[in-house]
Amino acid sequence: MDLRPDDDQRALKAGMRELLQARFPRERLREAADADRPGPAFDRALWRALGEAGLFSLRLPEKDGGAGLGLPEAVLVFEEAGRALLPGPLVATHLAAGHVPGAAEGAAVVTAVDRPGMVEHLDASDAVLLLNHPSVHVLSTAGGTGREKLPGRPVRSVDPTTPLYDVRQLPPAVTDHAMQVAAPGADRLRREAALLTAAQQLGSASRTLEMAVDHARTRIQFGRPIGTFQAVQHLCAQMLVRAEIARSSVHAASLTMTACDISAAKLLADDAAVRNARDCLQLHGGLGFSWDMDVHLHLKRSWLRLEQWQGAYEAEEVLAAALSNGPTEGVPDHRFREMDWTFNGVE
């Protein structure tokens, strides 16, 4: 079996990269990160452009206006989104396409919550996917803000491009404000969300590897590029190994979609994203700690994604159960171990 991307998949990946280079260049990223306000203003024009390009409707059937593609293609696209540090609740809106009006077209911004804790871009959301019950519900925020319909305390996010809100009280299974939708079960959507988040981590790990190699080639020390030094070569080689192992795992999990494979992919992609960003920062030396460098944005975004959808604790529990009991499809859905994403509490 040939697991390498085919020509169509490579073209899809290249097209997504070109789109993001045109619609979300580095200057736009820096503008969002450098904004002198608690959270960046949500760019709905960019969101609609992503919808028009088919990012959210990628897996919808063609008869419903989608591209009729599968999870392997979605992984490739989300890898490019992670590489560009594209902000916004991408995963939640992608999962909501076909279930929330306007989500597929990018006309609606959808965030998601499956447990008490941090919710991203709540104020900008038009709807909230509620995945804290076996069936999927949608909480509409029409006529108000997401924070009014799902009370959450704004907190300072480690990632300056991702506003976070601490939500401690989730709606019950039956409520006048939340509507059940005919979607796959919440467990299935949580697994897909974990895999797409892992794909974003993979894209970030690949990008910081590129940044490290480019710097090693151009930074001159003692009269020659630092990339000629063995210690730097070893560091870059370790970054490459992490990224490629994570890539194989994420792409394989997109085909098998088992709980065990997705948990392994999330663990490996998280590790690659965080450690590659740290090594890239170290290789840049004192320059890497300056605000002007993008590596700190990759490190902060990778920290934030560590506990999104599936943290290390839950992933390790799934893998341990698989080693002990064999098949993993019946593994209970362990709750996340919460991670403190805040600095000094309320903004």
C-alpha cells in the first residue's frame, strides 16, 4: 500500500499554502500578535475567504456544496493552517459545516466546548458546538455574544492571537437554547478534532524546522555559517526526525481513525511542535527571545494546543488501555487534565 500523498493531494496542499500566503501573510500575523488590546479583532473577511476556498466544507458531500473529500485531505489542509499559525476556531467550524447554517461558507464562526475550561474566540462566535454529552448540540449566540449565552470569564491567553474564556458552567443535555443536530456522536467529533489539532501541531513543527535550517545556513559565526558546526547539525537532525515521525503518525491515523492511533498522533505531534519550537529558539540564540522573531508565536500556540481536545494524560490513558486490553474503541472517554493557560488571571 502506498501511503504517500497522490498528485491531487499534493496540489490541494500547495493550493492551501498559496492561499494563506496571499490572504494571511506574515505581516497579518504580526499585526494580530502585536495588537495593543486584550484580544485581536476577529477577521471575518478572512474567515469568509477560507469558506469560499472550501476549508470548512472540504468533507461535505458534493450534493451539499462540499468537495466530497475525506479526513486525509483535511489533515493536509490543517497542516498548512498550522504552518501559517492561522488564528480562529478552525477545527470547530470545520466540524460544524453542514450542521450549523453558514459554517461551511465561512459566514458563521463556530467555537466548541466539551468540558468546563477554556473556550477560544467565544465573543466572536455565532454558535457553540456542545460536545459534553453523547449527542451533539449547537448553542446559537444570535442576538448576543457567545459570552452572554455561555458565561465565561476572559483570561489572558499565552497565545496573543487566541482570546480565551474560562467557562465553568456548561448547559445540560436538554435546554431551550441548545438544539440537537444530526451529526456523528460527540465521541467521533472529539476524535476528529484531536487529529486535526495534531495536524496543526505538525505544520508548526515543520515550519520551525525550516526556520532553524534557514538561520543555520545564513548566520555567520567564526567566519562560517553555524550550520557547518556539528552540534547545530545534530540539533536540526533531531528536529527533522521528530517532525517526520509525527507526520507518519498523523497521516496514518487519518486513514485508520482508531482512538489508539489518534492518541499516538496527538502525543507525537504535540511533542514535535513544542520541542522543535524550543530548539529553533535555542538555535537563534538571544535573537530568538526577541519579540520580532516568529518562533515565540509558534511556541506559544503549541503550548495552547497541548491540552486542546486531547491532552497528554487522556492520550496516555487510551494507549495504556490499548496495551492492556487490546482494541481501543470501547475505551471510556477520560476527562482532560486541565492546564493553566492564563497569566495572572483576569485580563
